[in-house]
Amino acid sequence: MYLGYLGYELYGVWLTLGVVLAFAQFGKIGLVPAMTKHVAEEYSRRDILAIRSYATTGLLALAITGTAMFGLVMALRGLFVSTMHLSPENAAQALRLMPWIAGLSIYVLQVEALNGVLAGLGRMDVASLLQVIARIISLSIAVVLLANGIGITSLLWSNAIAYLFVHVSTLVAVRRITGCGCLSLPAFNIRRLRTLLDFGSGVFAASLVNILIAPFNKVMLARYGGVALVPVFDLSWSLSMQLRSIVDTGVSAIMPEICRLQASGTSISLKRIQSLSRRATRSAILLGLVIYGSASVCCGPLLRIWLGSRFHMLLPNTLRIILAGVLIEVASIPTYYLLLAKGRVSRVFIANVIAASINVMCVVVMVLLASAFSVTHLAIAVAASFLASTIYLLGFAKPAAPDPASSGELQLMQAGRDLVREV
């Protein structure tokens, strides 16, 4: 829809500026999933003070890292723009938007952290619903502003208003559940900050690879294929990720649930974790097949109707190739969240490194060997990376099922030791 108002080149400038958003994500340092995990564990104990402490500590830490990333983006904005090989007019547009996009990116860190707290409180459904409503708000405002000739700035304002809606709504939802706000300076706790960083640093190392690969793909395509092809890839990627999010939104709810079950540590809880993981995997595969089959058949005609004169011939096949990789990857989504819930972050990191390595290797080989690097080549590289990470997660990284009997024996032994100490 945005293509109809901005055209491929100007919309490509906006999408390429997504490099700034990806770069600013370094400020997360893995704290959002860490907050979700520990809030879920404390909520299973109904410790509201601990929940507030984790929320405050995480939000303040993100404010500090976010401010540092904003300064770094401002210092490197000239390098960012020069790397994109834009025309002088588009380069001027990019430099003008850079501070605002960087500021919005830092604000997004706070919103995502609050959304993670809400998910940890067992309301993943509300957190996901708010995200969906925010997308509708963003799209509606952007269309109105673009129709009135505001231009590329419309996308900035629409995203800012949508995230403000999520921010306020999440604060209200958290207060209703806990009876208190998320931020209280006296609740900041160094020990809990270390706890968050212990888990978050591993998640950050794993996500760092994904954060870097997105701008790499866009910059390589803009440099060797042309900036006009960036919207083709980004639209295919965005549609694939939107369809993937249907599966991910449902499956991601198992992470806080597994954290709560692990906190109890009973043999019944361990059995429930195994059952939950199996059901989630089956559901993810079945839903992925339905989504891929439907999208593959309908994407060509629907894209022609949607985009009209802006339709690009490479779009349907690019989308189908990426969707094929997504179909394979959805089978590993439950394993990904199971590993996070169990704290096996190193295995998630290895999976991401494998995916990124395959992606980069395929892109470099295609740039060197192909007569002209195309968006189709990039889509194949992305699909290959999905396949490689899925093989590792399902074949080598999935945690072995714990022995409920052994867990019960350990609990009895611990209870006996506690009784002896009391006596």
C-alpha cells in the first residue's frame, strides 16, 4: 500500500533506514526475554514486589543502554547513509529522518520491555492483541497522512503513535494485574540486574547475529541489485514474517508457562512441560502447512490486486521461496522457546550462528558467481539459513526429556535435608 504513494525508490529509502532500527536493537542486550522469564517465575510465587523490582531494574537498564545507542547512531549517521549508495536527494532525506528514527527505536525498547512484563504475567494474549491493534493503527494513520501528501514522514508519525498506544495500554494492563505500576526508583536492585544480565547476555549474543544479518541483506541487495529491489525483498520478508507470527504468537506463550511450571519443580510439572512441548510442535507444523499452502497458491493474484500498477514480477516467487524456509523453520519454534525457558541459551546462539553463516555464505557466493545479483538469490539464501538452523535445533539442540521419577526423588531428598536442618 505504501508503494502506491511513495514508489519503490523512496519506500526503499525508508526500508533501508531500518538498518538504524536494527542497530539500535543492540541496546536491548537480551533484557526483554530475561524480564519475561523472571517475571513469570515470580508471578508463579505471587511475589508482586519482586515483579516490580525486575520491571524497574530492566526498564532503567534499557534507558541507559538506549541512550548510549542513540549517541552512537548519531555519531555514525554519515557512515550509514554513505554505505547505502543513495542519490543526493534520497541521502538528504535519510539524514533528515535519521535522528527521529533513532529516537523512536530507543523508545521502542521501553515498549517491548513492558510488553515482555505483561507476557510474563500470563497475558501473552493481551500483549499480542495490543501488537495487532498497533499495526492497524499505524497502517490507518500512515494511509491518511500519505493521502494528504505528507510523504515519507507519515511512516515515522504512524509508527510513533502506534507504539504510544501499546505503551499506555500495557501500563494499564500491568497495573490491573499487579495493583501497582511498573516503575519505582526504590525498587531498582543490583542483584536482580545481575540476574537479568546473566540470562540476557546469552540471549543478546544469540540475537546479535540476527540483528546484524538483516541490515547485511538489505545493504548487499541495495549495493549489488539496486535500491529499487529492497522493497521487493522487504515486502516478501514482511509478509512471510507476518504469517510466521501467527504461529509464533501462539507458540511463544509456552515460554512463560514453562517458566512457571519449572518454578514449582514437581514431577507433574515436568510431565506437563513435555506434553506442552509436543502439542506445540504438532500445532506449529500443521498450522505452518496450512499457511504455506494457502499463501503459495493465492499470493500471485492477491498481490496483483493489492499493488495494482506497482506490482513487481519478482514478488510472488520471492515470497514463495522465503515462505518455504519459514514453513521449515516453524517446526523449531517450540524448541526455541523451550530452550529459552530452560536457560539453554548457548544452543540458541549456535543455531543463530549457523543460520547467519549459511545466509552470508550463500549471498557472497551468489554475488561472486551470478552475472547479476537478484532478490531471488537473496530469498534462496534466507530459506537455506532457515533450513540449516532448523536441522540443528531439532536434530542436535533439543533438550532431553527429564525423568519425572528422578525429579521426584531429588525433591524428596531436598525435603529430607530441609527437615534435618530444622530439627
